[in-house]
Amino acid sequence: MAGRSPSDIDCRIAARVGAARAEAGLKQCDLAQALGVSPAQFQKYEKGQNRISAGALQVLADRIGQPITAFFDTAEGC
């Protein structure tokens, strides 16, 4: 399914990832390293330009100290 654009839910998750990271006082580069991706790739996740996997969301939730469901609790989008 290469080439598919992020959906509305992907955009809402992306916005919540960025907000949760900022609220936790973490830098993009720190979370990028935790995921094993470049800071540029992590920025694309936060902007909703690239989809983020469920496994990566779990790693982020653990690092941020929130349940994975926190990424699904917002209506914000890109």
C-alpha cells in the first residue's frame, strides 16, 4: 500500500504526538532516537506527512508516560 496518503485519523494522531511530546518537555531528536528514525522522519510523523506504526506509538507512549490511547483522544488534525 505504498503511496497512500495519511488519513484524517493519521493527522489527528500526528497532532497529538506533537502535543504530548511538547507537554512532556521532550525534544523531537530524543524521541526519534528512541524509535530508531531520523529527526527529519520524526518531524514528518508529527506533521502528519508520514504514518506512524502502532509499535512506534507504543514506544512513544512509554517514553512520554501516557497510555497509547492518549494519542486517539483529540479532534485536532493537520
